[in-house]
Amino acid sequence: MQRLATKVACLLVLVLAVSGCDRGTPLLLVKAVAVGVPSLAPFFDERSGLGEDAPDVKAQPVRGSLQQGDTPGLYGGSKQPTVCDVNRLKAFLTDPGNDRKAQAWARALGITTGEIPEYLDRLTPVLLRHDTLVKNHDYKKGKAVPYDSLLQAGIAILVDQQGQPAVKCSCGNPLRPFTGDTNGVSVTFENGNKEWKGYDRSSVVAVRPAARPLEKITLVDVDDPDRGINRPVGTGGAKDATFDTRKTEAVPSLEGKTFGEARQALADKGLATGYDSGSVPADSARVTATDPPAGTELRFGEYVLLSVAEGSSPQDGDTTSPPPSEPSVSGPSTPGTSAPESSGGASKSPSVGPSTSPSTSPSTTPSTSTPSGPSTSTSPSAPISPPTSVTSSPPTVTSAPPETTSAPPVTTSASPPVTTVAPPPGTESAPEEPTASVAT
């Protein structure tokens, strides 16, 4: 009995440790991957020279754990142009002797082996400036085995056309979007990946796709933060253009814009978007304030914190569509991404003015509307008044149709001495009314 009690106690301790004790859902276990530490099951030999990490990069602070792939300064570069040898990776994957690995590699990224060369030509080498969550892959028994991992800042990767991590350079392992809750992870440091100096949970990010394909990636030199790099997508550094990151831009006026519109406006000015809520605001949420305020001068890559009215919907008459979301991220890579943390309230259809609704809810008190033609509808619950009898000196009398009937007007004949008007058709709930006679 005592042994059973001991086992139960140990089990409870384990459950509490994994669940974080005070959390409603268990934490997601994530494996740390440090700079320079070889993978235990890589796709390619890490000594083959596919890529080179930068061991001295310090993780930068971030304002919001889910960032888009076009966030200015999200990634870094270097004066050393080749941090990832794409041509060597392409040669390896297209070698018939490596066909089995190529098939597993392509399958992990959602492409075919025949699409590998074109896919690699669209990727761009960068260095991580943040500890970054991804869906990593090991190569085991001929298959790509996925696992959640945290890549340390300074690791060289290839990103796709929407700025999401696609390949880890040193080993060629394919990367996909991280799909978990970035605020609910537990990082395990093992297999030589000791907790690195400067590790800070608040600097961890996951990447969701940019709203549109990029023509260039804007980087910050990891050795000289005053030097910016514009790197055309699909190039390895030979076509880089540099700029001064100390040049400032004024924060634009963003109040009233949607979060998606504001984020794009900031990116166009070289400024990053920050938020202080637990999850990224919905693209349709309305911006209520910025910190710092409009007009403040900031240098390239600095954050502007956006406050939004959560659950807000586009204003009346607003036909602007928010930028499309990706998968999800939360995470890296063009092939199928979604944003796991994106949240927002239910949207409302824009109002178009009173008395234009084609139907009335059963719980709504019916209201009388002015007829606009023969197709005017009548509420079934409203009684219909009988037609008014009209007597006039001429022998022929024509009765006007009821105001609220949906039937066409009834025309009486002038020949008979008596004109009979029938009650309007289609009003099943209205009581029967006697016919009205008009004597001549």
C-alpha cells in the first residue's frame, strides 16, 4: 500500500512539472538547438560546408512573440556573403545517389523532388537575430521526423519568399512553421545543447508569413548594427545593397486603421510592429493608439507598440480587406502556414442604413414600411385592414389596392352595377373580411 502511494505521489509530481502547475493545459516540450552543435540525425553531414553559423550574435528583444516574415530587422546578415551554400545543397539533393534523402526532404516541405531546384532558387540565406521557434526535422530510417525546436540566434537558415524559415543551413534539415502556442512552451536543453548565455524567454519568436511575396529581405548586419542590408530574394549576398540604419523615420498616424493596415504601413517605413497582448491581434482590429505617438522619429527596425480595440470590425462602408494570413504560425515557411495565435472577435456585417433589410427576425416587433412597388412584403403577424369602400357619382368605381399588400392591384369592371373587391391574396394569418359592395 505504501509503495502504491509513493508511485501515485511521484506521478502527480511529474504531471505538475510538465503542466506548469498553474496552467490549464500542458506545456509543449521544445528541443533547444544551439549555435554550432551538430544534429544527432542530420539530413547532411554538418562538416560538408553547407552553412556557417555566427556564434557571437546576441538575441534581440522583441515586442510580441509572433512576427511576420517582412518585419524590418527580424533577420541579420553579414559582410561575409555566403552563410549558406545553396548550390552545394542543390547538387546534393539532385544527385541520384541521394534520391531517398531527397524524397524525404521534399515531402517534409510539401514539394516534389522535381521541384527542388526551383524551390531552392527562391530561398534567401539569413542569420537569426532572435531565438526562433520552428518545426524541425531529423532524418531517421529514410524518413523526415518532425519535432518542435528552438533555434538559437546566430544560426544560419534559408527563408522563403514570405520570410519564413525553410532550411537550417549547416545540416540541410527542412524547417516548417511552428504551430503551437508561443506562450506555452517548455524548452529542454540536452544532447550538447546547453542553455546558452543570454537566453531570455521574452526574446523568443515564431514567424508567420508576410502578407505578400517579398522582393527583398531587409537585414541588419550582426557585426555592425548601424549597417543595413537589402538582399534581393533568391540571392546569396552578391547583390546586396547597404543602407544606414541610423536614418530615422517618423511614426505615421495609424489611429482608426486596421492592425493589418498599420503593420504594413510601418513595414514600408522600416519600422517593426509590436503588441503587448498575449496573442497577436486580429488583422481587422482597429488601432486606437501607438507608442510612441505619431511623429516620433525612430531608426530602422525599432518597434512601434500598437493598441487595438479587440473584436472591432471594419467601420460602416469600409471595404478594405486585411492582408491574408498564413497558416499558421505561427511558424516558418511558405508551404502551408497558419498563424496559431491570431485571434479576434466576431466580425459584423457593415450597416447600410435603416429599412433596407429584406426580412425581419421573428423576435423583432414588425414595423410598417412605405410601399415601394408591387413587391413590398407584409409581416404575417400584422392584421390587414379591409379595403375602403368608395361611392362616387360615376357609374364605374375602381377601388385602390391596400397599402401593404404584395399582390398586384385589382381592377374592377365598369359594366356590372356592383363592383366587388376581394381581400388581398397571400395573407393567411389575416381574418376573412366580407366583400364590399358599391351601389351605383
